[in-house]
Amino acid sequence: MPVYERVMKMAEGATIMANVDHKVSLISGIYEVLVNREGGKILQQNLELLGPISYTEDEIAFGKKIQEATQKPLVGMDSKITSLKETSENPGGGSTDVGDVSWNVPNINLKVTVAPKDTPWHSWAVVACGGMSIGHKGMIYSSKAMSMTMLDLFENPDLVQKVKEEYKERKGDVVYKPIIPEGPPPIPNKK
């Protein structure tokens, strides 16, 4: 959290300059993702069963053109199945409303190749891949993996119980409190 630490130093400096006291209250609109490794293990087995996505020579060539245009190494597609990572206390990355969902119900996350390796996310390059066979293969692949996982859970109540038990253990006594107040949205009445 280098940015937070720097802001804290800035607040301290401003306090000294103004000769006042200060209090910091960190208010965030999102919760971090509550990991569920039991669910992740089930999904991982299905990814390994499916194996990596295969690409045609044309798709690999398209991927390299995307990498060239975005100034990334021309390595093409990387759809190998990696092992289930250890849970990180501070995983980094961007924000997601899935974090809030994961504090209300068990959540299993999935990462599937839909663009060439190192393609900048939230860019035209990913959109270009999503509109053709590279993105389509990723969507179909993820649908298969999720469907297989849901079938495993549907057919095996013991797996569901393990997922639920881990969820309850990780959540502990935390009560989810959304930043948005209860009731209808606070929309001003325009007359």
C-alpha cells in the first residue's frame, strides 16, 4: 500500500504545518475478495481435465500482431493451465464488486485466456480479440469449466459442505455492510 502510506505522511506533514491534530478514517466502497480454496480446487481439477486451449496458426499470428501493436514481446498465446496459487494476504490488482459478493455467498474465481499474453486489459486490443475466435474460445472454455464445476457441486453434497464450511470460517464474525444505504437509491426529486 505505498500510496496509502504516502498519503499518511502527507497528512502528518500538513498537521505539523497547520499546528493541528488530525484523524484518519479509511472509507472504502468495496470489500476484498473472500477466497474459497475448496471451490478453487474443484475448478482447478476441471481446468486440468479440459487442458489448455488450442489455437490455429492464424489465431497465433493475429495474437502476435496484437502484441506488436501494443509493444509487447511477440510470444503469441499462453493458455497453459497453471497450478492453483497460494492465497495471498494482499493480492494486489484492481477493484472488483466480486469482493462484495464473496462476503455474502461463497465465490470461486476463474482466469481464462481471451487475448495474447501481456495484452493491456481494458484496451482496444482485448476487445479486438473478444470479437473473434480467440475470445470466443476463451468464453466457451470458461463456460465448460464453470459448468463442470457446478455439476460436481450438484452431484456431491460433501463438496458443497466443504465450500460452505470454508466460507463460514474465513468470514468469521464479519458482518457485511455495504457502503450504499438500504432502501431505494437516494435520487433527488426533480420538480
